[in-house]
Amino acid sequence: MRFFTIPVLLECIVLFFSSCQKEVDWSDPVAGQDSIYMKKYIVIDTTEPSGADTIRIFDFNYNAQKRLSGYIHTIYTPGISGPARIRAILTYSYTYPGSDTLPSRIIENINDLLIPSNNITDTFYYFYQNGMVIKDSSGNASEYFVDEIMKLSPTRTLLRQQNLVPPFGLSTDTTYIYTSWLNGNLVRETDSLWMPSLGFYDITDNTVNYDNKPNPFRRLVLPYTIPYNNDIFGTSLEGIAPPTLNNIIFFDQDGSTLTSRYQYRADGYPVIGWDDDGAKCFYQYTRL
């Protein structure tokens, strides 16, 4: 799946809210039976001053069948306060075939408030086998993408990514990925991408540790068997968390590490998360 990447910029043009003048209540407003559906996910940068510390906010919506019907991802420029905070607003709308719980189509609308030339609407299509994504495609008049995921063995997967850009033609990347899943969690993912111009494989190794609490993103993110090859640091929902049973507490990519910790409700669902890079995350739930 293709992800829109927002460059680091020093200004943006819209005011969302200002938290510098009063304390914001980040506590979970709903707790108890059936309040396991996320309503809002907020990330702030604790190294920035209050009122200029928001990084991103996800607002989730559900249909009558308690399926995710869409969400809005608002991205902020940290360090900016006043009427120049929002960098971009991304809106996602889901379509399901019949009573299926997995979406067949997602429409993405990008509203870049600083660089309007980035504004675009894309449609993504998904195909599944045994409840896991085996193919996705997206595109518009200027570019088209197809990803195919082929299971070669219980631990080995082939990812073929094709990109058609008229008038330049079709390019294809092939990545071999080795995965190790344990008790519903992906504990290791190693990929080797062939670099034809250089004549060797570019290898990336991810090692992950988890807590033993429920991951609230599991019912929301798309079920990829190779989630870290879908850009875990991207701007879509799949860029936030993998479809694992539990929550990440340690992530190592080629020696670069990130450690996280959480505050939980009585039933184990996280309400606040921290990492050692200065990010602080707030989880809010709703009863459906």
C-alpha cells in the first residue's frame, strides 16, 4: 500500500485548538462494558511547549455493525502555536462487501494546507485469503500501484510491488521477507530488497517485544502478514500500529531502538503511552 509522506516544514496555516491557555482532559471519558472501540488517538511531543506540542490526532467513526467506517487524521507541525498549526488533514472512507468485516475499498483524501499541489484523492482496493491481505492496488490518472503478497512458506513471503507511471512505464520491486509470529504477535521481520542498479540486496531487520495487554488497534488496522513493509511510520492508520494481539514495548530496526510504556485501564486497555523519543499518546474509547 502506498503512503503519503509529509515533509518536515516550519509552518502551517489552520488553527485546530489551543491547549496553551487551559488544561486539557485527556482521560478516557468512557470505561466499562463495550468501551473497547477507539474514538480518538492523540500524539504529542513532550519536548515542545504546551499549545505547540500536538503531532497528530486520529478521529474514528463506526457503522451500525461496529465496523470502522472511516477516520480523519489531522497532522500538525510541532513547535508551532497560534493560527498556524495544522499541516494536513487526511480523510479515509471504508466500503465493505455485505456483512464482511474486512474492507474491500478505502478512499483516501489528502488536504495539504500548505502545499495544495499535494492534494489528491486515491482509491485503494484490497483482496484477502484466509483473513489476510494478499493484494492491494491504488492509483489515479498519473500513477498506479499494485502490491502482491505471496506466502512461500510458513516463515517466508514474497512481496512484489509494481508501479506504473505514464509515460515512463512499469517498474517492479521484489522483496523477500522472513517473519516470526508468536502468540499473535510479530516478533521478527527481516526483508531483503533486490537493488538491480547496485547488484545486491538491501536487508532490514526488525525485532519487536510486546506487553501482555490488548492492542486496541488490532480491530482497526488491515491484516498484513508483513506490516513493517507497509511503512510502520507512515501517515495512514497502518503507519501507527501492526495487527498484533498486544502492544509494542520495544522496537529494534537494524540497531536503532525505541522503547515504549503504557498506563492501562482495569481491563488492560491502554489509556496513555510514552516512548523514549519524547512522544506521548492518549487513547480515548467509545461505547457502541
